[in-house]
Amino acid sequence: MATHRITFRVYYEDTDAGGIVYHARYLAFAERARTEAIRSVDAAVTDLAREYEQHFVVRKADIRYMSPLRLDDLMEIETALVDLTPTRIKLSQSFRNVSRNNESSAIVNVELACLGISTMKPERIPTSWCERVRKLEAGEV
């Protein structure tokens, strides 16, 4: 399975009073990593909106925390396609703490639904988009 990897540093704004990444910030980091993963296969979400009047919304998110990230840690987020249906994309995102020998920090499993912007109802993901997003699974990234 192909994956997309991106690295971020933990800044003060990401942490609580104890210098540990606040639990909700993992969702923000996951969002950035997902956006870049999809962009890496030439499927920018802004293009989906402009060309097809569609967008993705998070339908479901599951987070498993294993080891905390701390102020100034360097993290790597690996994003992989798990499933692709006509209207949904399921991704798994693994957080590793590069500053601590790639220790596993968290796993975010997320399901995105494709909706029409004006209707806010589920719509089929365009075929060309499905082909591009499958690259996150097929080893082409």
C-alpha cells in the first residue's frame, strides 16, 4: 500500500499548560496531512469545489492515543487509503514521534463523504478523482 508522509513540528499553540499536544489538535494535524496527501495525487479539494461543485466532509473520525507528543517534537503523519466507495473515502493516519525514535503517538481513522456544495447531499466522487485517490493505495505516490 502506498502512503503519503508529511512532517510537522509541535508549537506552543498546539499544547496545553503541561506542554503536551492538546487532544483536539491531532484532528487539525490530521486534516492538514489529509489535504496534502490528496493534493500529492493531483486532487486538490479546491479543484473539486470549482470543477464539480462538491466537497468532502468528515463523516466519522476515530482517534486512538498511544503516546503524547510534546512541545517542539517533530512528528510524521502517514496517510493511507483504506477504502474508496462511490461517495466515501476512508483513510488511516498514523502519527509517529520522530523526536523519540518514531514512537507511535496516535492513529486517526477517518471517513470522508462527498457532498454537493449547494445541496449538502451525498454525491458520487468523480471518476477521475477516484483514479487519483487510488494512487494512495496502489503504490504510485
